[in-house]
Amino acid sequence: MREKIVLAYSGGLDTSVAIKWLQENHDVDVIAAAVDVGQPDDLPAVQEKATRIGAVESLVIDAKRPFADDFITPSLAANAMYERAYPLPTALARPLIAAELVALARARGATGIAHGCTGKGNDQVRFDVAFAALAPELKIYAPAREWGMTRDEEIDYAKEHGIDVPVTKSSPYSVDENMYGRSIEAGVLEDPWNESPADAWGWTKSQEDAPDTAEHIEIGFDRGRPVSLNAEPLDLIDIIERLNSLAGLHGIGRIDMVENRVVGIKSRETYECPAATVLTLAHADLETLTLPRELARYKYQVEDAFADQVYNGLWFSPLRAALSAFIGSTQVADN
């Protein structure tokens, strides 16, 4: 009987190629798992695609609720923005995805776990560190670090093996989305001298195309958690969904930055985070009214440390837990 491994599957180029490549080069059965953190993909189609490529089992795991409650909420309380610009949607999702994959691997008796991250990105570190923290007994496979293919060569490999992928050599963006934000990489975006092209953006209007009139909104918070929009009580997931549409329409949430990556290189990164931007700035402004001066100033340092821990893939570290405990203590009514 061949060993089984669980693959973090998105339906994109890297993970689709990985199913076939792992079977051919490691002689393993692949269980593909797409973790639903609010990405707008057709997940039943993603699930079916993995089976069609050759996965012995393909699942969709609904993790939207724990993502909102256990990851986005403490990040909002921390006003977390890496390098004061990036609200961390991708970095926040990775430890949750890792935890879901570890639970599935143990349930299926798998001996390994795999991801499709490349050798120059942050996500390989986030997944590797989270897997090692949660399940050191599982072997980690990172095929994109092994196969040595360029992105164009991956596209050719996919075509040769009958794998349908949502990119072409003329439009080679690598996109990651969840309810809290969208990241866009690769292609012409690799060069920081290139202006980001219009087709890279999907959630936000340009300033030229945004409405000329402002729209005023009121966000209600309870102990650091958004609970209402324009006096209407709403679940956090619904608030994020509405603000993504509304703020994106007004051109809010575009981020184009040169970022210091975990792996020690500088990289041009583009993100769309309409709801995350509005909610984080609103909460930070609210704290100027509610926190004593000394506490507020010290919290700035803690916020930066929290953002660094999340960005660096250290969600399961004792320091991140301690920082969250401190931040939680600032969100009570008796400060």
C-alpha cells in the first residue's frame, strides 16, 4: 500500500501540477484538501478538478467561522499591519489551513503533508513552521522547491499532462484570495519599476473610476470586534463582505509596496484589502478615544511585534499567544 499525503490544494497552477508530480516522483497517494477561508472560488469545481487530475480523495473544509473568530478578530484588536501597510490576510489564513490539514492527515492515517509554495516566498515558511509545531511526526513535501521548473515550464507540464490551469504565459499572475484580502504576484509585477496593470486588480476601482461622492458609514465595535454597520447588527463575516464591496467601489484598499520578506529578500507586493483597511483604521481611531496615553503608546509596540509574528509564520509561538493576551486585556471597558 502506498503512503498517503495531504496536499493543501487551491486549484491553481502550482498545486494542480503538484498532484501529478508527487505521484510520479514520490510514489504516493495524494489527498487534496481545499480549505474554505472565504475565497470566491467555485470550490465544488476545485474539488472535482483535483479528483480529475488524480487525487485519491478531494475535500473542501469550511473554515470561514474559525478564520473570522480566531484569526481576523485578534488581528483587528491588534490593528495589525505588517510594516504599517499590509493587513496580513494571507499570513493569517496559513496557520488555520495548516491546522485543518494536520487534523485531516491524522484522521486519514497520512504520513506526510504537502504545500505548493515556492522557495522564494513567505508561505513556505509559514506552512513549514506551522506543520512542524503542530505535527512534527509528519514529513513535509514542498514539490515547487524540488522540481526546478520555471512558471512557463509548469504551464507546459500542465498542458502535457492534460491539467487545466487558470493562467497563461501572457497573463501569469499568481493570486491568493480569502474573505479578508487578495494578493497578486508574478508576471510584470515582479519588477517594481512597472506600474501595476489594470488587469491585476479585481476587488477595487481605480481612483479615476471611483464615485465622485463620498459615502459615510458607521462601524460598531464590542471589545475590539466589529458588530454592526450603520447601526445594523451584523456578523463579522457579513460586515467584511459588505465593506469589501463598498470600500472597493471607492478605490480603498489597494496596496502596492516593497516588502521585507521572511526569507531575507525585498519583494514588490500588491494587495487588495478594502474591508481590512477600513476596519483596522476605524478600530485604531476608536482606540485614540478609549485607551489611556501610556497604554496606547505601549500597545503600538505590541502591535508591531504581533504583526511581525503573524507575518513570519509564528502564530503558534508562545510569544504570539502572550501578545494576544496583552492585546485582549486592552479591549475591555474598564481601561
